[in-house]
Amino acid sequence: MAGSVARRTTEQKPARAPAVRPYKIEEQIGYLLRRAHQRATSIFQTAIGDPNTTPTQYSSMVKLNEYGELSQNLLGRLVGMDKATMQGVIRRLKERRLVESRPDPGDARRTLLRLTTEGQRLTHRLMVNGPAVSRETLKPLAPEDQRRLVELLARIV
């Protein structure tokens, strides 16, 4: 009987759980995206051609250049910025006399934005450097990996 108790105890042992890998912040997507963003921003500031223009200001000016005139709300949606961030970006661009605004004649609640002549000149000058910023940011990757990364990021934004 003693043997059967020992056998039963051995047979009833639970299976060992697979080893759990320790949590590493360096492997988390948010951490990696933040670090990639920091790198891209640093490259942007070095290569874009104007140390006073931020990536958010640049994207806003490029969209205004593309569309001519936009409501502040639509511009924010096109460049993926919330209302408060967009207001700050526009305020700084207006202070630099790169963007001007006017009330929308069809809706007094809306403000229409457009580049000033100086804003157009600066935007055209900076856009020449835009592709170099992307190339330098993606430089550590093979061409196929560069293309794939851009495709994957486009799917999650």
C-alpha cells in the first residue's frame, strides 16, 4: 500500500508551467516607437534645414502648401494632431509670420489658415530636404525592410 501512495503522488504532480520570460521594457512596442521617434526627430532637426521648425510645424506647413487653405480643425485631422497641440503649432507659426488666418465667411466659428509668402518660401526650401530625413532615419535597415516598416506603420496609424 505504501508503494501505491508513493506512485499516486508521483503520477499526480502537476506539469511544470513553461518558463515565463522576464518583462523587458526594451522589447515593448511603445518603448521602441518612442525611441524611434526620438531618433527621427533628432535627424529631422539636423537635416531639415531650419533649426526653428519642428516636425509638427513642418507637417502643418506641408499640408497647407498642398491644400492652399484649410480650417484649423481639418488641418489638425490631416496631420494627426489634437486640438490643443494644433492651436500651439499654429500660434507659433503665426508668430513667425509663416501662417495667416481669417474667419471662414461661410461659418464664423471656423478659422481658415494659409501659408504666407514667407511660409511658402520656407516650406518649399524645407521640402527639398524631407526625403533625406526619411532616408537617414531608415538607413540602418535594408531597402526591403525600410519599405516593409513604412507599410506596417501606415497600417497602425
